[in-house]
Amino acid sequence: MALTGSYDLGDKAYLSWSTVDSSGNAVNPGTVALNITLPDLTNVSVTTTTSVTGTYTASYLPTQVGRHILAWSATGAWPQAYSDIFEVRDINDIGIVGYDEVLDYLNIPAASANENEVRRFMDAATDLAETYVGSILGRRTFTNEVYDGGGDFIRLRNPKAISITSVYENGSLISSSNYYLDYTGQRLYRVGSGTLYAANAYGYWAQGVNTVSITYVAGFVNPPMSAKQGVLEIIRHLWQTQRGSMSVMGRPLGGDELYTTATYSLPRRAMELLDPTSLPGIA
């Protein structure tokens, strides 16, 4: 058994593992080691300690965002192993709804809430909503995304961009006067100057593979209330799975029928709330 969870970047992870013999009794094996595989696939070894028979603890201060894979191992008279994961969230990844806001919406007292469980539902609901509308709803920074050149605009992978931090073309930093972000936050145009293009005219990004590197912030400064309500509705809808089984809608039905229990993960009422925030498609 081990103790893991989800952490925000800057939180120290306190980890624990219980070791037993073949009868299930707590024992101390010869040597217990802990190895953590980081999101960038590098590995770190963490010192383990024990003050209670059969219980080993360790602590680690994460420096990367993402999934961390734990590998506990014990050698000696009772060799055994255990693996698990914990997630580290980016504190700069601002969601569209807050934790306390979700507890209030679900009518869950803070004292009785399982924070990891609630956050999982928040993350899943946000992913569903962002996939549906085609853009980032909270606020997130994307660093050094690379794109192929050769066209007059680049379609950003994670709209809606609200600001461009930096753009490099063939390794050289480009002035902000030499590119233009369209109003939807989806397309970044190359603006010409000097001898290459007429002043303030659209030009072409340097031709080649991965010639352009862009760092930008996507999402909303002030998210639409309808979108916030849509995400809250998805969370509530998913949360109901904790309170009973889900129904399956019949194929001949149109989707407007009333069900007393949850059906699909993305309910129609959430779609209607999210629709005004959906980005227009581009050719």
C-alpha cells in the first residue's frame, strides 16, 4: 500500500509504502528504495526512512508539471515491489472554475470533501468542455511550440490565444511588429517590412520544417459566465455517477428525453451553455 495524490507545483509530495510478509504482517525488508520517473522521463532516487515497522516514508519536492511514476522496491528476506503515480498541476494553469466554487455548486461541505476526487472531476470536465468548444477556457501558457513555415499564417494548436510572448523564426527573435494575431486567437500572421515585403503587408513564414517557435498565453481574461456554468454542469453530471448507475439512451431516441439518472458524459444542457463560446472554424 502506498499514499499518493495530486499536488500543485510547489507542494512537497509526502509518500508512504507499507511492507508485509507472506502472512500480511508488517515487516522491515533489508533495503527499501524509491525511484521516481519524472515527466521528462529522467529519474531521481529518493531517500526512504522508517520509524514504524513495515512503514516507509519519503518526501519529494517536484520541479516539473505532469505525471510522476513511483517505483518502490524492497530486497532482503521479504523482497517486494510497488508502483504508483501522482500528478503535479501547473499553478499557472488557471481553470475556469475554482475548487470552492465547485464544492458550493455540488453542496459538499469543505470538511467532508475528498479534494483529489473533486479535482479529478474538475480536470475531466474542463477537458470535455475545451474539446467541445475548441479552445482553452481558463488560462494556460504554451512554451516554445514549433510549427512548420511556408504559409502566410500559422494556426495555433491551442486557441484562443490572448497574448503572444515571443516568436522565433529560424532561431531569431522576431519583433512584435512583424506578426499579427487575428481576433479569434487562432491564426498568427507574418507581417512584412523592409525589403522582403511592403510595410504592414502580409508575408510568409520562413519555409521549412519546425522553422517557427511560439510562446503564448491562451484562454480568457474574463471567461463567459455561460461557459463557467457549462463546466459546472458537466462536473455535476459526472459527480452523479458516485450516486448510482448511469442509464444508456436508446438508439432511436433524439437526446431530448428526460432521464432521472446520468446518460452521456457531456449533457445537452452543458452543450447549450458552451455553444456561445465555441470558436468559428477556419479553412
